[in-house]
Amino acid sequence: MPVTIHDVARRAQVSPSTVSRALSASHLVRGTTRDRVLAAAKELGYQPNPAARSLITGRTGNIGIVVPDLNNPFYTGVLRGVQARARQSGYAVFFADGEEDPVAEEALVRAMSRQVDGVVMCAPFASDTQLRALAGLTSLALLNRRLRDVPAALMDSASGMRQVVDHLYALGHRHVAYLNGPGSSWSNRERRRGLRAAATRARMTVVDFGPFEPKFEGGVAAADLALAGGVTAIMCYNDLMALGVLSRLADRGVAVPHEMSVVGFDNLLYAAVCAPPLTTVAMPMEAGGRAAVDLLLAGVEGTEDGAGPYRELTTNLIVRATTAAASTSNPDNHPPAV
Amino acid sequence: MPVTIHDVARRAQVSPSTVSRALSASHLVRGTTRDRVLAAAKELGYQPNPAARSLITGRTGNIGIVVPDLNNPFYTGVLRGVQARARQSGYAVFFADGEEDPVAEEALVRAMSRQVDGVVMCAPFASDTQLRALAGLTSLALLNRRLRDVPAALMDSASGMRQVVDHLYALGHRHVAYLNGPGSSWSNRERRRGLRAAATRARMTVVDFGPFEPKFEGGVAAADLALAGGVTAIMCYNDLMALGVLSRLADRGVAVPHEMSVVGFDNLLYAAVCAPPLTTVAMPMEAGGRAAVDLLLAGVEGTEDGAGPYRELTTNLIVRATTAAASTSNPDNHPPAV
DNA sequence: GACTCTTGCACAAACGTTTGCAGGGGACGG
DNA sequence: CCGTCCCCTGCAAACGTTTGTGCAAGAGTC
């Protein structure tokens, strides 16, 4: 029922191979024949069969993406970037939600591997070993995860963290809390690393809590611990947790930002519109998705652009209404003698 | 490089066709041979080539989904349901963001059509005519859009709207505003229809505003209009708009819920966690996605279950903190004489 | 006018599967 | 002991493309 290359060939009075060439390597056929073929193809509404094509070429024209949690708007942001960039190059996108589960992630990539030219894994939970195994199966590009010899787009959240520390320091904060995200997460390690470096430089003490689930509920749970820690500011692994913290602080009657400053990470839409608007670090989600696809396609199509297999994306502090001068209710504002 | 069915055949000392049968129609081969084949396949890590398979069978094992706006958590909820259900039946999922653009939607479905067994279109912006054309190209299942002879999962938002009206009426509201979403949207029409019916029955007057963009910004813009309408409650097309309304009301010093009640639609995560928590109607997002895939696969695999081509999903009012007794600052609480 | 070179096209093989058809062999009944 | 039937397996065709190879005709050169 569907129209094949043979139908077009018959209508244009040429052989199927000529049709194929007219449609792809058009310089190999005479102008007049090419026009005839294109006209015939258009009239019949010919669409090449991707299965047949990929069978012979070994390429599919598809890429895959797996994210840890679709409910987190951060990942839908990168999803948008990925899809936009892929579409621009004529690739279709397979998508899957790994649900923060390493074995699900691996299974999903394996399942996709035969029908994609490559997959971008977004902040994967899988182990390095697993990732290497998958990289042997298909081309891989990582987002916010570093692994030798595997191309990756990385958001420089350590730098964002430095900006946060400088901001808080300028506001007089000397003793702050950091609520960790998943312990295995590259992003969390990066943020913590940036925090440590900047904090010791500024002689600021920071107490760690967690790891917590990087979700609203995780923030709610974490808030009480942080509150007991005698700090003047709480830095959260991400915005979702920060929103949870805000909610819990409100419940407990702690005024933000006057009694407690809170800062998040990601700059989700909701960070801008919640009350009070959240001070946070903007992560380039769509740009990250696009960059990952750039790297993937560069590898797949062999169009290395000499920029190497890594892309570093910058992050920026966005000051809103959840940070203010350090609370004076804790007058000396130093770590309590525990 | 990749291992083919011939490799397995050689290792198991059988012909390729036997391997094929052992893997799919296993009752056609003797038990001992089947075991030998399966063992060989496992040892070699054989994975069938989907392109070759789909070339001969005409089926791909893939489905597609296109949504209007990935930034709206409603659709990511649906996406989760779709992917979970698809995976359960061994289907992989192509995904695309139509960006609320009818022509983009159509182009995306056309692009996918050759490599999927069907696609679910989620609250599409495309016209009926366009949808019919696409239904001729591939199997279609709709979510929150009704079109004769095309299977669809529909959320009964008219019923949810009735519950909202009853709730507001009980609180003493007699004059309310409805902020419309996109005029072409089936969901908006349904909600409006439910609203009209319930309101006239209850002798409640409702003034319409919009259409607005179904986003935060749309709500911000709409709030001022509604405020000037002399109403005691604002019903929004969806939660995103409701959040925009809340934000704008706060800016203008209007106390919610005491001076103005606000209700949304969808029950996004943020409706539950914003301040004050939003009264809204819960939409079964994941269930809707699953139901749509059910319908699609029933059509594709010919496993009609006799339940007909439509699924109706129920919706429920969730009362939180943005609705209260009608404001008395507008003492007579009836439509101002315009 | 004969040679070579180029251009434009057709032929056929190949990609990895599935599946209709046929054949071989064993079991069973007569 | 022979015929029939059934179970299992192999052979080969087919799916719709792409692409290497070969051939024919025309253009250019001497």
C-alpha cells in the first residue's frame, strides 16, 4: 500500500537506483532527470522507508535520550533542547525515563541501542562500569557526568556555587548548611566541591546534611535538620529541595529571608514565581541538551570540530528574595560549640 | 560487527530460520533445539536487528507521542504514563514537542509516521482535517480531543467543573470569572461547557475572559481583567494560569482566599506546594497516557477489547487553601450593573 | 575518423530478518 | 512391513533501500 521507490521509478521512467541517487546524491544525475524524479516523488507522496534505508546504511537517523526523572522540570528543559537540536539535524528522538534506577537505565539504553545512532544520558545513575559497557554498544554522550573518553556536556556548577558563597558572605553569613542531593550524583559532587573550595577560602563553615532525595519531599525532610544546625543560610542541591525547605520553614514559622536565607540550584520556572521568589543558580538546561546532541552527532557523523569531546557551560547566580543579611538572632553568628 | 541471526545459527548448528522460530514462535521447534538456540543467542549476546525485522513484518515496535508544550508538567505526567505503558508492552517511544503549533504537529507526525506503529496526540492544536489526514498515515490515538472514529482517552473535566461550581456556590459565591485557555482547545471547551451548565442550574453568573496563553504569564495578564470584573472567585483554565493569577493578586495586595477565591485545573505538583496551596481539579495524567496507549495498541495489534474506541477518565475537585466564603467587601455580591 | 575520457544511467548484490513451502524421518496404524 | 501423517527443520524468496560495477553514448583530442 505505501508507495515505494519502485513506484517512483516507474512513474519517472528511470531505474530505482536513479531515484535513490536523485534524492540523496543529486549531483550524480542529470538535471532534467532529477527534476522528473522529484516531480514523480512529490506527486506520489513518496516517503522513504527508514527501515530499509537503515538496514543497508547501518544508520538510523534516530537518537535516544534517557533522563532520571521526568517530573523534574530540569530534565524536561534539557529534553526540549535535545529535541530541538535533533530535529534541526533531521534526527528523531527516542525517549525514556530511567526513574533514578541504574538497572532501568541500562536496560533502556540496551533496548534502544539497536535502533539509534547514539544516546545522550542525562545525569545518569548508572556506574562508570555500566556506562562503559553501554558506550561499547552505541555512541554515548553524557550530560552532567564525566567519564574518560566519553563526550560530555558539563555545567560548571562549581562556579555557580562560588558565586553563591560570595553572595552569602557579602551578606554576612559565616555558618551555612548544604543539603546534599544523591550521593552518587556528579552534579552533587561538583557543587559540593565548589562549595568547599569557596567556603574555606572565605573562612565560612559549612555543615553537610543528607544525601536526600532531590525532590520537594527531600527538602521538607532536610529543613528540620538544617534548622537544628544553627546556621543562617541553607544551600540546597536543587530548586525542588529548596521549595520543600521553604514550605517547611513557613510551616515552622521561620521567616525567609530575615531569619533564614535559602538558595536553590537550577532556576526552574517555579523558582521565579513562588513566594518569596527563590535565589538560585541558573543552569543552562536547553543549551546543555543542545550541546550534548552536538557532541553526539559530531561523533556519529564524524564531523569532529576540533573542540574536543567536552563542552563546559557556565552557570550564574540569580538573586531574588530568599537571601538577605544574616540573621542577628544568632548574634555572634558562628558555629555553636557542639 | 554486531552479531546476526546467522552467527547464532552457526553456533547452534541450525539454520537461521530455526533460530528465528525458536525466538518468536517457540512452539514450532523441538525443546532441545530451542534450548540450544537460546543458549547460543545468550552467549553471543544476540539482539535482533529491528530494521530488518520491521522491513519484513511491516511493524516497528515503536509508538510516538506528540505534546503541545513540554514545559507544562501536565504533559510530562502524560508522557510518564505513555512511556510506562509502552515499555510494559515492549514498545519504544518516539517523542516530540509540537510547541502549540498545528503545522509543527503535523510535520512531526508525518516524520514519525514511517517508523512507528501509531502515535498518540495529546491535546493537539491541529485541526480536525489535519488530524484526519494524519489518521490516514498511521494509527492515531487522541488524548483530550474528540474526533469521530478516532480512538481517544478523554478526561471528564466538565464533571470536575461541576464540582468546582458546587463548591463555590456552597461558599456563597454568586458571581465568578472564568479565564479561558486556548480557544481552539477541546479541554477549554469542555470546561466551559461544564461551567455553563452548572452555573445556570445554580443561577450563578459567570463572566468570560480570554482566551489566554495557558501559562503563568497568561494568568498574570488575566488577573487584572478578572479583578476589574467585580467577581468573588476566579476559575482558571489550568494551574499554571492560576499560579500567575495568585502571583499577580499578591502583587496587587488582594488577599487570597479572603478577598478573592482562586481555583485551578490539573493538580500539578506545584499546586500542592505553593503558598497558599491551590484548590484545583485533579486530572489523571498518567492514567490518561496509559489509556491512550491502551487504545492505540488495541487498534494496532487488533486486540479490540470491546470497550469501544473511547475511554472516559474521571476528575476530582481538590479543596486546598485558595477558596473560602465569598468576600463581603462586595456586599450584595451580584453582578455590577454594567 | 579513431581513440580516450567523461557523463548518465541500469543492473544486481547486499543489509538481517520472517515465513511459505517442501522434504526427511520417525511414529503409528493397518 | 508398508503407507500415512505429523513434527521438525532447511531452503529460498521477500521486504525497500543504497551502492559498486559496467555499459553506452556523447564530447574532446590528435
